[in-house]
Amino acid sequence: MVRNGGRGWYAKVLAAALGVTAVAGLSSFWNAQVGYGEEPPAQGAAAPPAQSQGRKAAPVAAGIAHASDAGARGVNITIDDGPDPAWTPEVLRVLRDNGVKATFCMVGTQARAHPDQVKAVVAAGHRLCDHTVSHDVTMDRKSKAYQSRQILDAERMITKASGGVRPLYYRAPGGAFTPYSRHLAASHGMRPLGWNIDSKDFERPGTEAMVATVKDEISNGPTLLFHDAGGDRSQTVAALREVLPWLKEQGYSFGFPVR
């Protein structure tokens, strides 16, 4: 290895032969190769997260996920269309009170408008899901370029709003998946995410009806769909207050969708 003093001697010789400008360029190259000129990290300091360094997430499977990582008696609570400044905090409170983690499928424009809510979701230990920029339920009939913009722009919006935490899943609005959109999302580390039980809370049928739907359809599969945006979600909050304890009483545990 050439030590620092040796570098100075070589620099003088080269300066005479090549000129100062050439040596400056060579010196910069040399420094880059051996690590000179870089500020070493403070001892014990943690490396910055990969998200903040712009690295692409590792690809995941492109098949639509339904299963829970909590096993055969696991269920996944998923919350769509937010975040919302009025209802996301209410949903977070119910989840916290019941010790449940959920997956929040966020619309890009909502995440951009309410970054404090995105950060609150992450801080509470929940996971993020890309639900496109504008929640276009007809995007399966649109061009690949359009699908790409909807998915990747939303990914960037959500990641920025969260402070660097990427969405781990992609849910097509209204289930409007295409082979292209599934593989695109998966190549960016977002597992396509389906659902098995639709609480129908978007229609506001009443708390009792929503609870009954979950109880009647729980055998359909582990992934439950609720919403924290798109209007008054008081019925959703009330339904979750009943559904979550009931699921525990039935012997279910709560997990995240498989990746």
C-alpha cells in the first residue's frame, strides 16, 4: 500500500512531468480508490437506512397475496384510501387499544397532503401499501405508461411522506390488477395485495351490518378490507371496536400479508 507520504513524493514527480491540472485529476481518482477525502462515519453511528440512499428495493413475488404471516389462524387487517386527518387517528387508536398491527393502503395524493399521518402509521409499527396516485378503478384498461405513473409516482409520494419508509405492498384500486402492474410493483419490492373479506364499510351500511359481514365471511380467508378515508368513517371505527376483540375470542391472531 502507498502511504500518505509516498503519495506526496509521487505527486511532485508527476507535477513536473504532467502539470498541476493533470495531477489534480489523478489525485482525485487515487483518493477515490483508497478512500481518502471521505469523512469516516462516527464510531458506533448507524448507517443511514437503505431507503434514504435511493437503492431499489429487492423484488418480491408477483402473485396476489392473501395469506397471513401469522399462520393458519392469522388474519390481516388492511385499511384503504387514506391517510385522512380525521379518521386515520381514530383507526390508529382502535388498533393500538387492541394491540393489532395493520397494513395501510395509501393513495399517493393523500399521503402527500398528510405526511404527519403517514409518519404516525409507521411510528405505530404498521406497514404501508401503495394504492396508486388517484385511485382509478379503471386502470386495468389503461396503458402501461399510465399504470407505471400511477404506481411508481404513488410509491415516491408515500416514501417521501413517511420519511423514507417504502410501501411493502401494492393494492390495485377496486382490484384492477393486470399482469403488467403486478410484475411492475413486485419488481419494486411491493407484493400485490388482495383481500378476502370486504366489510362494505365504504357504503356505510351500518356498524352491525359490517360486523355481521366479517363474522359470516371469516372462513373466506385471512385478509379483511376496511377504509379510513372517503367520507365519514365512524361506522368503520365502531365496527373495528367490535370485530377485533371478537376475532381474538375466536382464536385468531393478527399478522401482515405474506411477502
